[in-house]
Amino acid sequence: MSAVKKDVLTIAGRDYMSRLIIGTGKYADYQQNADALDASGAEIVTVAVRRVNLSDPSAPMLADFIDPDDTTYLPNTAGCFTGEDAVRTLRLAREAGGWDLVKLEVLSDPKHLYPDMEETLRAMKLLKEDGFDVMVYCSDDPVFTRKLEDMGAAAIMPLGAPIGSGLGIQNPVNIRLIIEQSSVPVIVDAGVGTASDATIAMELGCDGVLMNTAIAEAKDPIRMARAMKHAVIAGREAYLAGRMPKKRYADPSSPLAGLI
Amino acid sequence: MSAVKKDVLTIAGRDYMSRLIIGTGKYADYQQNADALDASGAEIVTVAVRRVNLSDPSAPMLADFIDPDDTTYLPNTAGCFTGEDAVRTLRLAREAGGWDLVKLEVLSDPKHLYPDMEETLRAMKLLKEDGFDVMVYCSDDPVFTRKLEDMGAAAIMPLGAPIGSGLGIQNPVNIRLIIEQSSVPVIVDAGVGTASDATIAMELGCDGVLMNTAIAEAKDPIRMARAMKHAVIAGREAYLAGRMPKKRYADPSSPLAGLI
Amino acid sequence: MSAVKKDVLTIAGRDYMSRLIIGTGKYADYQQNADALDASGAEIVTVAVRRVNLSDPSAPMLADFIDPDDTTYLPNTAGCFTGEDAVRTLRLAREAGGWDLVKLEVLSDPKHLYPDMEETLRAMKLLKEDGFDVMVYCSDDPVFTRKLEDMGAAAIMPLGAPIGSGLGIQNPVNIRLIIEQSSVPVIVDAGVGTASDATIAMELGCDGVLMNTAIAEAKDPIRMARAMKHAVIAGREAYLAGRMPKKRYADPSSPLAGLI
Amino acid sequence: MSAVKKDVLTIAGRDYMSRLIIGTGKYADYQQNADALDASGAEIVTVAVRRVNLSDPSAPMLADFIDPDDTTYLPNTAGCFTGEDAVRTLRLAREAGGWDLVKLEVLSDPKHLYPDMEETLRAMKLLKEDGFDVMVYCSDDPVFTRKLEDMGAAAIMPLGAPIGSGLGIQNPVNIRLIIEQSSVPVIVDAGVGTASDATIAMELGCDGVLMNTAIAEAKDPIRMARAMKHAVIAGREAYLAGRMPKKRYADPSSPLAGLI
């Protein structure tokens, strides 16, 4: 069992036991968010710098519910549609909280919220020059994930399906190609709708899964958070265990040769 | 969390916390089988009466590795191709071990090992007259699962795909129809190949999953057994939590209205 | 091209060039039905004996629009829920129109309209004794299609999905198993929703496809009938042509070796 | 029927009746290529300028088998890995054959042959300045297809799956998003393996399909070319006809209300 203990996820030099990252949007309140975090076993929460109150002590603060000493805060640039916007936002985050490990997302059309990869590359370059460790939300195009890795991304975060759609991983071929060629963690970000979507992502060989809506908009978010904890472990363990081959025909469970 | 404790699987009046049932074929040896059982958290193992040594004390016995006092033994009729064969086999099992809760399977062509449902119904009738509690391996045809339930089956066990194929659930439409109309437990039996297959079965609303090859023929059976434990819990919890609706377009995780 | 001419579908000794069979329910009127037939290129229409007016000369008659001398009428037992009902209905059809080639369907629960295979086998036996050539709507269970063939069925007609659902073929594994073991025509009956569903059925190796709702409830039934004509030809030709193997990686269309 | 006649595909001001474009690589010889073209009904062939002999009269020439007066030659840049390479290649093509309508592809890693979208955009700009009408092989990322359209692309040609893989359309969500937002033709390029893949592409609303390996590497390429002709028509007609809605439960083909 000690082998299992060693299966850590390392991002920018920090080790995590959990391979699930959850968000902080769409919850009923901060308490529910904290309860979901607890049920999920996640050690990282991602926070939209432009939305969540990180610094006004007169209003409720997320940090009163989720302790930044226990949980890694991963500031993100949700709502940024240009590279400059994204860079400015993350600089503010660093000033406010000292966070160096950040998640970059530069969005395009609100209809699909896909990343604009040209803008993303531009912002990535600026952030690296500023000394950030950058996890990057990106399309599932292996050409761009390669470029991001070459630029020093701390993690590649391809989308599985449009943000908030809950459609599950649309293109496992691309995700597999990305995993095969990457030496930094690959974390599916966006598209997970239910537990099996997360399990499938991990079975493909992803290093982790980030999700928000799938938990926050389940009928019972806390219970779904718990489901996701198990789903990610199940997929990871199945990946490491090595599945049986698929067969076109039946194969008896109980070999019958030599029976009386 | 007390709500979770109450989510038991009840079969023929007995309560189980685990919704995973594993087999006893294809393992390297009884010790590996016992280790897999331990890792899986299963409380029921199914045993091919015609294959496993249940009564010869001079040869290694499964019961020396898996204690029948701790784990429910579910004798099955693997290798039986007629109703009479199946009935005779289960009567022997009852004499040998006193088992009343049994799994009936009457197979047909070795190429696909589908159940012969006419023979299955005939055997079912005889077994009920004999006072057995009968869990029944069956096709995924809702007409026959209805008949089995009307005849007093203790559980309906439709196949997900051919035995040992690892193809996953082929016809979720049928499984859903069966679940909607059944008031006894519905347990997918056969076809699971990896963790996500089990999660998907449970998300459809199945009450449990039975598998053998997926664990025994994984590269690391013990690790896969652990994966399956989590997979079944993940699917069950996701089903109870109630997943988010799927959407055709994106929906921002962090609502941006009212941002500065 | 002469090879193509020889690719006929032979049912009960009669040859057909088209592998598409269409229904006569749900159309706006008989004229639209006849136009759809024309656009589809089908040579067989199936007719619910209990619904369509085949004998009352004072009301509009299907035969005034679709000439039984040009198109094979295939009487069916839609609406029959017992074997006796089905047999009685087809005897009436024979008296009314002299039809010997018939389609048997014995339905069960209206929710899914799956065949009751026990009743179907019983009716099949009676119809064979009466000298009918029987095409049989059945589940996609290869055990039962084998029994039907052994009893002398003129064609095996497994469902692809519930009647009228338009879900497409749910279980290609079963359809393939049935095709591999059958020596009479295998015709997918029920479940087709759009053209690609029919193409996929034919690519699996089916000998034909029967559909009703997919055409009759399309926004433009005549245009969909034309689509289906091409879809069935496309699938049949692709099956006979032998598709390329699937590959996990790219393979350049234009080999570049030896380029300047 | 006159409505069907008007369903033309217009690319850069030219009208085509066929929506299928085929390649000129991997065929046994030019004669087989010409026969496949004939069977496919295609009016456009795409030609790798760097591979096919377009100008050396001492060697066999494609133009001796496929008459450029009857069939549109679409020069492509297969084998180009930089924008400059691609532009130089197409200038040569224009000098050799006067072709203004061209297909741009700037490839990346041979393992997946995905386009490098940054290089593609750069080449696109240069080609527009040179006055070419440019059809563009691209990823299925709607952000980039929008940019290509804004730059004046004559057609958007997203990949369905890796070139030569035959895996079929991997991400219908993306293809649909691209179709919804585009006002120039959208033609799936790469990934088709069999007839139903082409039908599915057209049912999504694509304006056309380009393929090479699916035909050239079928066991019988001529027969597969014919299959593809029908597959594209089937999908187009089904799209225009408007398919029936999918239903979760059965819906009788022959309404039984009012039966005797």
C-alpha cells in the first residue's frame, strides 16, 4: 500500500495527494463551498480574482471559510478576454495574496468560452517574464499544448468540453495525444458533468481534473463532491492498474476445462 | 453523513454496505483472490459450484482464504447449459454449504455466453419451488426481467456486454428501462472492463455491479479491485446527488455580472 | 458495374434490388405515403392489417395509391399482444389479399414496445404450420434469433432501439453477433432516426433496414425518404467495399518520401 | 425536385453540385484515381503540388487521366511545415497551372499531422495579399475558424480526426459550433473512415466533406467511392429534411386508437 502513498501530483515543485481541483463559483454561499471542498478531498481551489472577495475585510471573505494555510489558492483570470487583462489581474492577485502559482485563462466568445490561444500564448510569455508559475487553460490542440510546455507552463489544462456544459470529454483522441507528448501535468479543465466523466479523464492518463459546475450545480453539491473524490481515485487507480483488453467475443469467467 | 450510512443494498432480506460483487475465477491463486476481495471492499463473492473446490478438504479450499462467516458466498451455475443442470448444481451447493441465496445462469452459445432465457425461466420456476432465493443472470430485455421479477427473483442481473469482453454497457437504454420498472435490485453482471464502466452502470441507477475478468485480468488485479471500489461508490453517489443538466453551450463558472 | 446489379436481397425466394422497407403509418395521407415510397426506392411496404383499410371499397384504400402489383405488401401484426391475436390477424390478411409473406410482431409493454419473445416463438410455430413465410420482429438477443432461424423464419428483424424512438442502433455488438451466425436475411427493424443510423446498420452487415417514423415524422418526409434511399445504398456499398482500418495516429494522404 | 437542383455548393463564386472532394494520394495508379473520381461524382480533386506530377511531360501526368477542364484541381500544400513553404508551393502551382483556388495546410508533428494554426494564419495573410482564394485546413477550434473567416478564407476545413486515421468525427460539438457561426462553406477535411462518417458530417450541417484515405485504402476503392457519393447525398438530404426528434420511450408506428 506504500506504493499508493507515493502516487503524488507534483505541480511547480509542490506535492498533492489529491488529483481533483475544484472551483469557487456558483455555490449557494462560502459555507457550502467549504463543505464541498471538504467532501471532495481537494487540496487546491481555483478562485476568480475578479469575482471573489479576497481583500475587502468588511464583506464576507472566502478565506474565512477555506483556510489558505490548508488549501492552495489558485487565482485564475476568469472574465479576461485579452492577454493584458489576464496579466494585470494576476499581478493584482500576487499583490493581494502573494500567490505565484496561477491559472491563466484568456477567453473568447461567451457562447463557447473557448480560450483564444494566440492571446493565451502572449499572456503566458508575459507571466513567465514576471516569474509566475502558470497553469494554462487551453484548447485540446496538441500543437498549442506543446508550445505552452516549451514556454515553461507548470501544467497544461485542456478543455474537455465547453465550460459549464457538462458534456464530458468530447475528444479523447486529442487528450491522449497531449498526454503522450507532455512531461508536465495534464489536467482536464472544463466539461466534466458527472462522476464517470472524471473517471474517464483519469483513465486516459490525465494527471488531474478541475471542475466547478458539475459539483456546484448538482442537486446535492456536497454528495456530488464526494462522488468526484471517488471518481478521480477510481480513474487514477484503474489507469495505474492497467485495464484488461477489450474482446469481441465472450470469455468465460470460470474456465470450464477439466470439470467433471 | 448518517444519510450515507443508510444507503444499503438489500438482497433477499440481507443488508450490504458495498454494492460491488466480485468473482472467484481467473485469479492467479486463492490468495490473490482474497487480496482483491479485501481491496474491493465487496461483501459478496460469487463462486462457480462446478469449478471451485468447496468440499474436498485434501486440496486447497477457497474457504481457507475467504471466510464464509465474513463474506457472503453466492454459488452460481457457470458452465450449465440447461435448466436441469443448473438446478442440480445449486441443490448440490445447498447440500455442501447450506447456501440458499444463489445465482442462476443458464448459458447458450460459448461464443457470446448469453443466457438462454427460456431455459432460465424454467430453471427459475424449479428453484423457487425448492425455496431458493435466486439472483438471475439475464439478457437486458425488459420483457424477461419483468417476468423474472413476477416469478420472485431476488435480484435481476442483466448483462452489460458479453461475459469477459470488457466492452462496457452496450445498451444503456435497456438498462434504464429495466431499472425504471423493477422493484427488486438490478445488478449489472458481465461486460465491465474498467472503472468508468462500473461508474456509468451505477449512474444509470443500478443497485450494484458484479464483475470478475475486469479485476482478475487487469495487469495489477489488487489495484484494479481498489479502483472498482471507488468507481462503484462514485457512480452511486453521483446518482443520488443528481447530476447537472447537459448544456449545448458554455456557461461561465464565475458569473461575471456586476464585476468592476 | 454488373457486380452491383447482382447484389440482390432475396427473401423467401423473391429478389429485391432495394434493401429499404418502409411503413405505412403516421403519414399525413396515402398520397404522401406513396410519394415517400417513390422517393425511397423501396419495393416493400409493411402494412398494419388492423389499421390500414385493405378491404372496404367505400373508404379510401391504400391500394389506390400504392399498387400491390408493383410493390410487395408485407402485412404486419402491429397492435397484437398475444400470439393468437397475431395468428388470427395474419389469417385475415391472407384471406383479404392472398398474402403469404408476412411480418410477425407480438408486442409487450407499450412503454417500450419490445417483442414478447416467448409469445413470438409460439406464434411463429403456428404460422409456419399454416404455411406462411414469416419475417419476425424480435429482440437483438442472438439466442432467440438462432431459434427463429431454426424454426424457419424467412428473415430475422431485430430492433435497433425502441419503435419510434429514433435513437439509432443501441447495441452493435449484438447486431454483429446475429449477422455472423445467421444465414437468412437480417433486417434492422425499429430505432432508425436519421440517415446515418441506416448507413451504420448496413455497414455492420445487415441485409436491409425497415423504418417508418424516421421518414413519416421528418419535417420533410419526402426528402428524408430520398435521404434514406442513399443512406442504405451508402452503407451497403461501404460494407461490400471493405473499409480502411482505423489508426491511432495520423498517416499522410500524400506520402512525402522522395520529395525534393 | 427542382428545389434539389438548387442545392449547390458555392466556393469562391463557383457552383458545384457535388459536396464531396476527393484526394489524389495513395491510389494504385492514376487510372484507379480517375475511376474513383468518376464513381464518387466529385467535381473537385485536391492535388499535393509537391508530390503529383503537374508539369513534367515526359512522365505520366494526372491531367492525362483527370481532365482539368471537367474537374476543378485544388492544389494543396501537403508536406509544408512552415507558412513560407506553403506560400512558395502555391505560387509554383499558380505558375504551373494558373490555379487561384487553393487549399492551404501547414502541418506540425508527423505523429498527428495537425495544422500549426499560428503558421496557418501567417500563410493565410500572405496568400490573401497575393490574391488567392484560400480554402484552409484547420483545427476544429471555433476561435481560429472565426479568425480565418475574418481574414477572407474561401472555405473553412476543420479536421474531423487525424489525417489518415479513419476515426470519424471526434468532436461534433466543435463542428456544430463552427457551422453555426460561419457564413463561408465548412468542409470537414480528414478523419472520415467509412460512409457513415461522411453522412454524420453532413447531418451536422457541413457544406461538404473532403477525403482521401477512406477511399484509396478501402479494399475496393471504386466501390467505396460510390458509397461515399451516396453517403454525402444521404447526409445532406437528411440535414435539409429535418430529422425526427429522439424519444426516450417507444412510440407506435401504427397508432392503434380507434381500432376495432
